[in-house]
Amino acid sequence: MGNLNKFFTDKDLILASNRGPVEFYKEDNEIKSQLGSGGLVSTLKPLMEQVKCTWIAATTNPLDNKVATQYQTNNIPLTGNNPNFQVEFLTINPKEYDDYYNIISNSILWYIHHYI
């Protein structure tokens, strides 16, 4: 990672994806977080912790929405050793999200990406 750190010294990396690197859940009426599931998160998180980075993702459920709106600009502070790694959630109208994700992304884009 040495050369990578050198390359990103004066740069800010921005990653945009549907799901973010953190998921929220309720336990004993308390909101908790855990590392997001999926290959994208497990593959990219180590890189993101090494450089100055903002990971932009959509809120995917009402609990994500609730947590995101508690912070100015929906910027979620993450625990860890690198304060340069932050997550910014985009809160999207549920109907618009459903149209984008279930009609466009899953039905059309996923097929085009994997089969054409």
C-alpha cells in the first residue's frame, strides 16, 4: 500500500455505490452498526481505510434513513483508526429508489452487465 498512499497523498477518493460499507440494525431498542455485507464492501474497505475517502451510498431502509438524517449532510462518523474515511448517505424517496433499483438496476443494468 506504500505506493498507493503516496499516490493519494494530495487526492480525495470518492466511491459511489448502492450499498454502503455500514449497515444499521436495532437491538434492545438501540441502533447499532456493523460492517456491510457483500463483496464490494469486503474488497474495498481495506483500501478506503488507507486513503482519504468518502463513500457515497443510498439509504436502503427506514433505519438507514433515520441514522443518516441525524447528521448534518448525512455524513456518518465511523469508528476506527482512520478519521479520513467517511460515509455519506443519500436519502432517496422510497418510490424512486424502488423504481431505480428494482426496475432499472436489477431488471436491465444487471442483465446487460452480466450477459452482453
